[in-house]
Amino acid sequence: MPFVSVRITRDGVTSEQKARVIAEITETLQRVLKKDPHLTHIVIEEVDTDNWGYAGITTTQYRKQLAEQEGKS
């Protein structure tokens, strides 16, 4: 029974997009690994941008810095 966990930031992803991701991952596991789609589990976990960080700052802070830099251009 395959289990796939997908983590993304919570910011504007639609239900339709998530459904497509689930369908395409399931199809890939069936096509490549011959896994039964009825036994394949996909979980999408959405993480607030304040709780996702890299390079020492949160994603919220990073995006704010990018917006400020783009505003100066």
C-alpha cells in the first residue's frame, strides 16, 4: 500500500489543483511501479507560510522581501 505525503504552503491552491495532484501521483505510481490505485493513499498537508522557513527566515518574510525588492525595480 503506497503512502505519499505532499507538503505545500497554504496560499491559493484550489481544490481542483489538489485533486489533480492526487490523480497524477496515483497514476504515476500505477504506471511506473504497477501499484493498485485502490490501495494508494495520497495526503496533501498545507502549511501556513509562517510555519515554513528556509535560509533563516519564514516563507512569509521571504515573500515580503521579494515584493519589496520587486517594488524597487
